[in-house]
Amino acid sequence: MATIKPEILQKAEAWLTDIFDKDTKTEVNKLINENPKELEESFYKNAEFGTGGMRGVMGVGTNRINKYTLGKNTQGLSDYLKKSFSNKDIKVAIAYDCRNNSQELAKVVADVFSANGIKVFLFSELRPTPELSFAVKKLGCQCGIVLTASHNPPEYNGYKVYWEDGGQLVPPQDTELVETINALEYSAINFNANEDLIEKIDAEVDKAFAEASVENGSFDNSASARENLNIVFTSLHGTSITMVPEVLEKAGFTNVHIVEEQRKPNGNFPTVESPNPEEPEALKMALELADNKNADIVIGTDPDCDRLGVAVRDLDGKMILLNGNQTMLVMTWFLLEEWKEQSRIKGNEFVASTIVSTPMMKNLTESYGVKYMEVLTGFKWIAKLIKDHLEMNFIGGGEESFGYMVGDFVRDKDAVTATLLACEIAAKMKDEGKSFYEKLLELYTEHGLYREELISLVKKGIQGEQEIKQMLIDLRENPWEEIDGEKVVLVEDYKSSVAKNIQDYTEETIDIPKSNVLIYYTENGTKIAARPSGTEPKIKFYISVNSDLDSVENYDTEDQKLSDKIARIKEELKLG
């Protein structure tokens, strides 16, 4: 049997005291005696907040999601809320998704808040993450929590924290909160619920959120255009089933086929290997139903309903899955066009996206005379832009990882309203004798043809974490000088906040919060970004290449050239 490191054993044995319940102590003892490797993985560090809150494997230990790690988070958050809002009666809203143990963990979180004298609004059943963001503002809360691990595998769960504006925590609150949590001992957690302070919510907030989604996601389409759109929808066993069908019906989309095998919420996600709409395999059943029903559009959402995958028919009538950049471009075009037609563009509007998304977003947005802003990965940063620029009107924005936000009534990516928006676009295009796909190709001819690909290298556990760190160290110490025969001309290092021009050796300061991200640009506009995932054990490489497209008819030829170029880059840089 492997030897247990003394520091790991010491941390584990602390979980054998009377602070912890009988089941927890039994499981810790089992790991000590039978599985030292898993014991180390469970205790070698404390679970940390990342891009999308805290996510991790469920189980016992400081590096796992359980009642004690989440209880400690909530105790620290209770203390921090009392300090931050000392003159207010503090209220929080709590939601949870379809994952195993989400409902039970949500009750633990509610218990700790109430034990600290904080009023709790707890959704009575699972609900989409964007509805939680909406509820925080609707109910006048100072904070919100959602129990979710998005599209991670079934063994994961997570804890996302929202502030009073409905957006996720950002600096300086996030750092201050983590410091408060880290200063606590597990013995400080108060689990003694005050049930009088816990109020179940559902119908009233549901109705308001659905109405707001229809108001923000509906545009000038005729009733017949909506009725004529043939839609296939799948919730992939997640929370969207509680809201998306209702919102589509309220908006007038009546021809909706739901993938019945994936309708029922289930944290084991039995019909898919991964409930991630970024992966074509996840939408296989929906695509099969689409062909059976001759559908115009397919939409699938992830378990907590903040991201969506969209498939539409190409010029040959074949259903194809668009990537997140492509969906985002068409959605942004549509919103900009609507604002232009309604004479709502006055010079104080903006669109936002992330530093790893397609550069074409900037070209498209600025062609309408609208300001384009760029932030780090994660919608919390887009929400912060809205908060920091209240004098401006936010039109919409997205990121390459299949998230989109329409307006600012929700301050996080929102697959409920984005699903409605996608259907509005498809209905309008069909009514005009065009298609969603044709519009994408037209945009390429106007703003340049861009092709992107994401490479995710999975590196699990302690060793994987070290490998990811070393890969980024190597990239900094031995930077790429040439990519596919093109000279690297600019390197942006978001960890040091320095953008270095390789041609004239000048440097500029990057006015974005520090993050462990590197971005390389070549003389011909090729862009490669590298960053560790903030929510999964992965290092991610984002490749973007581009060329001119003189006509829609030449799209396939030009797109293949870009595809070949990406293949060469992956081989040259050994990106798998």
C-alpha cells in the first residue's frame, strides 16, 4: 500500500473529530485504510473559487464538494455579508440544478444562512441558473447562490456566488470573501437552521422571469412566422425543461418537438457521455429527431441552462452544429440590426465578449458604430462591465463557449432568453426566404472569414495540475516565434499585464485584471490563446485563423483552407 504523506494524514485525521458526522468519519477512515491515492486527491488542498465559482468532485475532504466545504463557504459568506451590509436586513436567494445531491446541498446552504440570521428565499424545485440571477434583483437580495457544476461529469457539483446586482462575484469582493472563508475553522460553521427564515419560492418568480425573457428575447416577427418555424429542443436532462418550453410557447412558437428521452432531469445524464452542448455527440438524439421531423433548428442546453448549442440546416439542407463563435456572431448581428432599425443606437451602446472569442466580434460591432469591449473569460466580467458603465446601454454579448446574454435584465449567460432569440432569428430568416446559416456566410463576406478551434487537454489530479503549470511556464520562458510560417508580432501576457510587440520591442500595459492567460498574434492575424480552465482539470488552447471571403459560393473552399491551416498549427505546436 502507498505511503500517506504526513501532512495529508494530519488533514484527514482532523475530519475524524466530533465536528464531523458519523458517515463522513466512516468514509475518511475508509480512504485512510484502503485508498491512499484518493485520500491525497481529497485533502491535498482546499477547493478553490475559479472562473465559474467553485466546482469539484463530490466526496469527503477539503478538496471535495460536501456539506462541510460548502458549509464553510456559506459561514464565511454570512460573516462577509454582515460586514458588507451592516445597515440592512440581509436576504439571499438559493437555486439548484439537476445534479445528484444538489437539492440536499442547497438545503445545507439555506440552513447555514438562516442559522446566521439571514433571510433565505429557496427555490422549491430545480431552476435554471439565469433565473437565480434574475431572482436576486427581483427580490432585492444582497446575494445569491446556485448549486451547479454546469456541464461537468456526473461526479461533480459546485457553488456559484452572485452579488446584489445579479452578477457573479468579482474583485475585490471575491478575494475578500475567500480570505474570510480561509480564516474559518470547520468548527465555526453554524448548521442549526432557523426554519422561520427560510421561504420557498417558485411560481411568482417563474412568472416574472418568463415574462422578462419574452420581453427581452422577442422581436418584430409575425405570428405566422413563429408558428411556421419547426423547432427541436433538448434539455439534456437539465433544468431548462422547467422554463424554455414555457417561454417559447408564450412567445408564440408552437411547433416545438422535445427530445422525450432527455426531458426528465437526471444528474447521471444517462443518454449522453457528457451533457455539454459544445460536443456534437450530446445533441445526437436531437439531430436525429430533427431529421425525422424536418426541423429548421435544433437547440440543446447544458444542465443549469446558461449555455446553448444551436444546429441549423446548411445550404444543402443538412443539419450542422454551429460553434459558439458562430452563434454569437449571428445573434449579435441580429440585435445590432434591430437596434439600428428602431433608431436606438445613440452612441452610448456597447457589446461585449471575451479575449479568447473570435476577433470578428469587434469587426461586426464597430461596423454599426457601437463600442466593443473585451474582458477575461467568464460572464462575471461582462456583468462587471455593465455595473461599471451604467451610463451606457448594453445590447448583448457572448463568449465562444456557447454562452450569450441579451440585455442586462439577467447578469449572467442565459440560455432561456438566448434560445428564444435564436428562434426569433431563424423564424425571421425563414419568413424572408433565407436561413440562419446563409446569414452567417453573408457576415463572413462582409467582415472576414474567421475559423476557430478549441483544443482542451485534460490533466487530472495533482500531477495534472503540475503539468498545466509547467506548460504555461515553458510558454513564457520559450515563447513561440513563428506559427505556420508566420512571424509572431505580439504576445499578450495577462499574468504580468504586459503586451509585448516582438517587432519593435515596445511594451504596453494590459488594462484588464490579471489572469494566467497568454495570447500570441502573428503577422497575418492568426491568434492563439492558452489558459488553464477555471472549472475543469484542463489546459485550453484557442486557435483563430482568418482570410477574406469574396462570395458565399466560395465559402467551402476558403473554409477548407483555414481548416487545413489549423491542422498544421496543431501538428506544429503539438497540441494533440
